Amino acid sequence: HFVTVDDMLKINTDQTRDLLRKELEIRKHELEEKWHFASLEKIFIENRIYRDIEECETWEAVIEAIDRGLDPFKPKLNREVTYDDIVRLTEIKIKRISKFDSFKADENLKQLEADLEEVKHHLAHLTEYAIAWYQGLIDKYGAGRERKTKLQPFETIKARTVAAANAKLYVNRKDGFIGTGLKKEEFIEECSDLDDAIIIRKDGVLMVTRMADKKYVGRDIVHVGVWRKGDDRTTYNLIYADLEDGRNYAKRFQVTAITRDKEYPLGKGKKLKVHYLTANPNGESELVHIQLSPASRARTKQFDFDFGELDVKGRAAKGNIISKYGIRKVTQREVGASTLGGMAIWLDETVGRLNTEERGRLLGEFDTGDQILVIYKNGTVAWTDYDLANRYDMDKVLRVERFDPEAVWSAIHQDGDSKNWYVKRFQLEGGVPGREYPLINETPGSKLGLITDADNPVVQFFERQSGGGKKEIQLNLAEFIDPKGWKAQGNKLTSGSVIGKFRLLESGGEDDEEEDGQDAEGGGSDGSRGSGGANPAAKAPRQTPSAKAGPTPASGKPDSSKSASSKSASSKTASPKRTASEAKTRSSKTSKADSDTLQAGDSLEWDLEKGQKKVQRKAAEGGAARGKASSTRKPRGKGRGNSSKGGGKDQGSLF
């Protein structure tokens, strides 16, 4: 039978109450004794009983005379007079008797009686006294020692996932040793004692083993790192030679499940040699430059190879032949985008953790180089990567969202020194992950009143009047100030005193158009892209350019109503980096009823007033190249709708 935490707390609490009760009983006895002797002393001196012993010749006669003199006052005492009490009376010095102050004696007795009543009250209300005793300890010794942990719900997690990175992985590639105790060898990355290590050797053998202080895994290690089971994002790009058939192969593969300490060949042959290997955490492709052996009979001895042209296959796949001649050297030219697509990430606001299991609210799809923007209630901002091990303190966080460098932010803040409110608009440039940057003044008393990335933010607040009333003010922040640097203080909001909270009334774009899935109406409680409120369009899937325009009527003239609605729908999903000419080119591709045939690189424009069309021809080669680039361009939304917005109808207002 195991004792539960509740039982342990109850046992400890009962023991503390018993100890406090014993202390109070001891204190009560001490006060009663003090009151008893103080009363005897007062009676002895005021009634001059000490004169009765002047004629006594023996000690017994002295004791008897004093006891006889106290007889009339014994009923007023709280206990019997003992022999020791009488002896203490005989020890009172003449100097004390001559300077005895009856008033002070009475005051001392009253104080002792009050203390005694307080102790009796504590004994009668022992539980309340125990609580007050603990509170007294906190008040006396708690300053600067506040609790650093807090109670909050948490999801079911695996110990390996949240284990602290309390160790470092090192490798001796030549001799074939890895471990956390090889302090003098090459450092790879931080890890925990629960992690597994993946090793790939020059002979094309892969192995996964538990983390150890020092372990031999085979000579000539070309790759070592922390391996996580079920990781379907990390992709390995490999170029190797099959020494049996003399050919060189390239392949991309993942390692999602494996048996520990078992050696797996990365090809079909028995003798392999690794020429090039990289591990890409998000499935990034690569462009490499391959140099063949100078003695080979190949006509082209240098060429580029793009891993993005290969599909991701299994670990045991042979791969694609890239050359039957010997390879001298392989170098990396550039790292491409992820071929697996963006990784959809959700934020569970209950525990402040990222996940891919669709728990919480969707932040967006993250690709190579993307970051998460975190805005804190104290007016600071930070950037983090999208590692699922990240954790955010939601009590301190105002917004968590996918970082968009194109977004224009509007902030209202108060200066701690002057107590004036300021407005500023700015774009964030990014920063070092894990470091906090102040958006407002760092003077004590400075605070953030409101922050939003709405296109057309209109805020409402109240200004105190001289007669004691208040005046309602509605202000369009986009018209009030132009965007400046994010470190600027901004323009003064008002010369008067602001009372109440700031409220975001409107957050639509120009001409009431919608952009990036945002709601153009943006009311006070559901305003899109404010610092609070949920965006209903946040989980809308991205659309491809082909879905942005509708067909042209058979009459050869565009339907203005359909064209307008198509344009509105297009503006919701268009990339923020799309130019006006690109938008016209994409919309023109939908006109198939026109008698003229459009070629690659041409653009079709409509004159809505005259109802006429105009085809702009471009050079075939240049237009085709541009048309191909345009068709392969992947639209990337700002992700401004997938933001973590604090609840409440005040759009994240702090003041």
C-alpha cells in the first residue's frame, strides 16, 4: 500500500498542528506563572507583609509569617501558594521594595492577562492559528523567495520528448567512437540521456544505438546525430558508389523505425562507399556540384545535380544512377526548399505547447527558415523556431503567430516617465531566436495598451474632460501616423488623460477588401488580426493560383459582378509579394472564350469602360521563361490569420 500525496499532506499538517498546540500550552503555563508571581509580589509589597518577619528568629517562622499574611488574598490567585513561591518573596531586594510602583505593576498584570487570553483563543481556534502561523513565515521570510513553479494542466507526453538536454554528444570520426563523455572530441549537438544516436559510416552502413558515455560504432563516421522514432520530416540526401558494379547512385530516404544496434546497408550491394550525405530536418532539397575523376572517359566531367528531382524512398532503396564513372568530389551549391511541403503546426493554448496532432489552434504551415513571433504583455517581442519542444508561458504571452516580415503593426503604449500615450506603426525585422526585444520604453511604469497588425485599425478610447466627464474618441491609426522603425517612440496620442481600455473597432483593408483570409468587417469582439479574438478564417486552406479567377462570359466581355467577386476571392489568398502585373497576368489566363490564342508570356487586359480587350505580346523565349517561372511560383500567404490572439472583446487591450 502506497501513501498518497493527500495522505502525506494530511499527516504533515496534523503534526504541525500538534506542535503548535504544545507550544501554545507551554506559553500559557509561562504566562500563568508570571501573572501568579507578579500578583504575589504586588500583595507582598502593597500590604507590607515583609514587616511581619521582623520579629521572627528562625527560617520556619519567617515562612509561616509570610504564608499567614497571604491567607486573605489566596482566593484571588489562580493556584495555591507553594513553599517555593514564599522563598522567592523573601529574595526580593529592599531597593525594589522601596522603588515599587503600584501603577506599573497593575499595567504589567493587565498585559499578562491580555497575552494569556490571546493564547487561550489560539488554543480554541488551532486551525486558524496554524494558517496564520504559515502566513507569518511567508511574510517574514518569503520576500525574494517567491514560488517559481505553478500548477497548470498538461497533456499526456512522452518522457523522451520533454527530457532536458542535459548532455552533449561528441564523436571521434576516425576511430569510430561516440558518446557524451568524449569532451575533447568533435561536438555534434545537445542531447539527453534518453535519446538515441544514428550513425552512418563511410562504408554505407547505418546504425541506431542508445546514448552512452563512450561507445564504439565503427570507423570512418560520416554522420552522427540524435534520432527520433517516427520522424517523417528528417530526410537524408545520399550519393554513394556501389563498388561491385562501379556505378554511382543518388537517393533520398527517411529513417522512421529501426532495430537498435543492428547494421543496415544503404544500398543493394555489399561494398559501398559514401561520397556525399546530409541530414535535412525539414526535407530540404539540395543542388550539388559533382566532379568526376579526371581519368574517366566521360565527356562532361563536371555537372550539377538537384536532389529535388528525386522522390523520397525507403532506406534500402538502391536509388537513381547519376554516373557510371568514378566521382572525385561532391560539393553543395545551395539548399533548396522543402519538398515535403510546409508542416502544419497547432498551438495548444492550455499548456502552451506546439503540436502536429491538431490540438488547439492552427498557426499555419511552416517551411525552411520560417519563425514564430511571440508578443508578450510587458511590451517585448521574441522569435523562436517551430521546434515541437518549445513551450510558451501563456499567462505572459499576448500573441503567438507565424512571423510575417511584411506585416505592419500598430501599437499604443504609455511612457513610464511622462505618462503620455503614444502611437507607432512599424514592421518587425526579425531577431535572434530566444532573445526578447522591447517594443516600448524600458522605463519603469511603461506599458502596452494595444497592438494589432490590422490593415486599417480604428481604435476607440475615452478622454477625461475638465468638468469630470469623458469624451469618446475614434482614431484611425493608419491615417494618424505612417510606418516608422520599430524602435521609434511614435506620435503622441492625446494631450489629455486616457481612461478605460482601448478597443479595436475596425481592422479591414483598403476599400473594404479582404486579404489573406481575413474578415473585412472586423468588429470589436471578432476583429481580424487584432491582438485578441479568434479569426474564423484562420484554418482556411491555401489555394493555388488556378483557383483564383472564374471563366469569362461567352459574349467576349467580362461579367463585372463575377469579375469583382473573383477578384475579391483572389485577394484573400494572394501572396503578399505578388505584384500588380502578376495579378493581371493570372486573371487573364482564365479567359478561354476569346478568339485570340494566348501564348506563354502574353497577357490579356480588359478595358471595362470600352468593353475591349488588348493582348500584349512578348518575345517567345523570354515570355516562356517568365511564364514558366510564374507557373512554378508557389504562393505563400502571410499567415496573418493564423495568430494566437488573447481572448476577450477588447482585442488584446492590456490597459
